[in-house]
Amino acid sequence: MKYRQLTKEQFESLHEDFARFLAAQSIDAKEWKQIKEENPKVAEEEMNVFSDLVWDDVLTKTGYVEHFSKTSVNLFKCDKAEIHRIAIKITWDINLLEQKGFEWLMQNPMDNSVEIFKGTKPYNSERNPEIFDLIEKGSSISKGEIFEYFSQLVS
């Protein structure tokens, strides 16, 4: 398995897609129920293959991810061959996880207590697994507005 199996909730929200996936393999609802009961390992393998397909599709379409903590923000732009990072650190006691703290940062990006670092590097191996790793470590997929805002400030 390349990534991780989708959660129960994710499978439920994608149940029609999963049904089409099974149908493409000539497995109907009755046969799927039988497979789950009689051969749970095969069922698990089918779920893993589907999960990898979904993750690959989502990650291929992902352009930006971001990770917020109390006093820092890591913003990533995920191009095809390289990943760009803007790291922001606040040097005083503020909570960027709260609306008030986030608004302060957006209104005071050039304050002396705001340190901004920018860098770019090629992916170590494959693009999608590296983005997946960032997500598993707490990053969220984003539209990139915050990245682009800070990118223009520091260019």
C-alpha cells in the first residue's frame, strides 16, 4: 500500500465511487458482501487499492498545503518537480490557531516579531508521497491564498 486506507467516513462519502471501482472489476454488491464475509483479506486488498487510487488523485490535484501551530506557520506550494516553503515564526506569545492571532499576523506581517523564511527544494523521491507525509504530519490542503500573500511580501 502506497498511502493509508481511507477512513470509514471517507469510504462512506465515496461509496458510489467505490461501487463503480468494484463494478469495473465485475464485482457487484452481492459478490462484494460475500467477499467481505468469506475472504476478508481480499476485501481489505480491494479497499487498499481503491484508497491508493483516491489518494493519488487527490494528491496529484493538490497545489498547496499549510500547517499552523501556536507560534508558527509552514506554507507549501507543491509544483511538479519541487516544493516551495514559506516558514513564518512569531517571537512573542501569540496563538495563531485562534482567529485573533491569525488576524494579527495577516495585518502585521512585517512586524519585528515576525520572522519569514523562504526556500525551494526538489522532492526527495516522488511528489505525491511527500505531500501525503506532510498531510499525515498535520498539514491541510489549501487553496494557496496565504502562501501567495506571503510570497508577494517576501519577493
